[in-house]
Amino acid sequence: MTLAINISNCPCRCPGCHSHYLWDDIGIPLTTAALDDFVERFGTDIPPSVLHKSRQLLPTGYLTLTPDGIALTPQGFLVSNAVIAFLLS
């Protein structure tokens, strides 16, 4: 299993970035409806525990939904270690 964390509206702009499209503010706000629609369209490759914990983080604004899946917002990036640890705990 792989957990990839993307950052929408990424402030880093690293030289040689392979995901420069994430420099823009792409994606939609992560809501319960958006998460349900994503799972319905793309299956349940995301572990149920991560989906459940993502729902718990909805009010924080730390996550967004991009075409690639769940991504961190710039606010989520600032606390990314805590967010990732929570999602994987």
C-alpha cells in the first residue's frame, strides 16, 4: 500500500518539481459528499480507516480533493506531520 500526499496550491515551488500543476489552487473542498463521490467513482483503494479519519478532519480545512485523490491544503501542509500521523494511526 502507498500513501501519497499531494499539496494543492503548494507554496514550495521546488526546482524540478514533477507535479507543478499542484502549484495552482486546484481541487475542490473536501466534504462528505465529495469524498463519497470520489470513492464511488474510483473505488475503495483508500483504506477505510484513512477515509474515516479524513472525514474527521473535514472541519479543519487541512485537506482538499484533487483528481489524484486527497491532498493537503497549504494550511494542512504547515501541520502535515501531525495530519499524516493522524491519518495513519
